[in-house]
Amino acid sequence: MAGVDDQREKDILGPANGVIEDGLEGPTEEMEMQADNPVTADVLVFLGGVGGDRHFTVENEGPAAARNVELRIESEGDKNTPVLESELEKKFPIAELGVGEQRSVQAIITTGTGIHFNAVVAWENPDGSQREVSTRLTP
């Protein structure tokens, strides 16, 4: 009775189109696209404020939270760093920076710091991947 055995196998395994016996479907196209393009954070750094009230701000534009966010501010050549290292060490790394959240550190811009800075922000995405972005900033 090959026909009966074939039918029992089809009943147990379900149709070949990905529908399982309990009525749930297999992976959708959207789920497959998400697997190919995991949700990650989009973290940036900018120099804000005016006059003597300047600050370097790190912001997560999403769509996912960023973990272990680190910030480095580098001056060009032999110029002084435009941020107090002690303040940077107090505020960074950030364990988790949620979507839309910001953290700032005071900028100290003088003739000794120059006017061009390289700001490097690094973080870990929810999927474990790591990212680093470097931005050249000018007051």
C-alpha cells in the first residue's frame, strides 16, 4: 500500500510550501530580510554649543540600542586634546545608549587645541557586531 504510506507521510510532514501542520507558516520574506540585514545602532558624534559652552555629543539615531559605546577625541599634530581626559573617563564607555539618547562631554577649545578634531565613536550592536565611525569636526 504505497499510496497509503505516501499519504501518511504527507500528513505528518505537511505540504512542501513551508506550512506546518498546526497552521503556522515557515519563515516569511520579511524575516529572511531581517536575518540578512540585522537591526543595528547608528551612532554619531557632533560638536555643539556656542562660545565657551561647547560639547562633544554622542547620539544614537537607532533603530537599535548601542552597547559599550566609547568616544575618543584626537587633535591634529602636536595640538592639545580639546576635552578633559578625566571627564571622558567618567562618562565613557556607556554600557547602553538607547535609541534617541545622547551623552555629552565638555569641549575645551583654545588656541592650543587647534580647530580640527577627529572624533571616533565605537560601539557594539545587539547582534554582537562591532562598529567604529570617525568624524572630522571643526568648531
